[in-house]
Amino acid sequence: MRLTNKQLQILDILCDGNEDNSPMDIGQLLEGLESKHSWRTTKQSMQFSIRALIKHGLMTKAEDRELRDSRLRVLLAASDLGRIVMGRNE
């Protein structure tokens, strides 16, 4: 499976996760990419990449939404396969 540089960076941020080990929402993922990898993108573009990573089984999207910042947010996390691909299967 070939991954783009951006897909690898997305997985990198998801593997890092939040400080409290909770799954990330798309806003946190976008912030992480901007701060760690210095690139910005739109939510729509990010959703395209997310769908591709989910299709390959490298990340998961929670069935339920969680209330964060007064809005219901979809939660995202690297899958076990995604962690293995990134060498973070501890």
C-alpha cells in the first residue's frame, strides 16, 4: 500500500494523539498538522484523506459523537494497522 506524504503525516498526528490519550476530532487533527508539520488544509480536503485512510483500515472513526466546544464532534484515531505502519504498535 502506497501512502502519500500527507497521509503519513496525518497518521503521525493520530498516533501522537491528545495528551490525555483521547481520540482526536478533525479540528485537533488540523491544529496538530499545522503545528508539527507546518501545513494547512481545509476540512473538506482533510475529510477526503480521512476517507482514504479509513478505507485502507489505517484509521477509525467513532460511531458516536462527543460534545466538545459546545458542538458534537466525530472522533478519529489510528487503527492497530495504522500504528503498525507507523512503527508505533507499543
